[in-house]
Amino acid sequence: SNLQLVFFVPRRLAASPASEDLLFLPLLNEEPLPLPIEPAAGNYFYRWSDFLNYCEPLLLEARSTLSVHK
């Protein structure tokens, strides 16, 4: 399998983009990968900040579960 995250930075912010300005296109085996968050543009372009907000609770839950089972 091949997972790719292709990032797009607006030209006006290319020097120091804020995370909410970054868009990315997730690809699995070079095919667009739908995510369970709202696309920012088209069907498969997502804001990096939305992705981080979605993943953070999942990571905290995983850490909590793993620490209980040590």
C-alpha cells in the first residue's frame, strides 16, 4: 500500500503558512481517499487544521487505552 498526503499552500502565504490555510489531498494507492471530515474544496481536499482537530481526540483515547494495558 502507498499512502500520500499532497499539501497545497496558497502562494500569498507560502513563506509562513498557518495550519488552517494548508489544504491537503490524501491518496491511497494513488487514488483519492475520502475522510470522515468536511472537504474544504472539491470532494477530497481537506484543511490540515480540520484533520488535526479530528485526529486529536482519537490519539488521546488511544494513549489512554494503551496506558491502561501496560
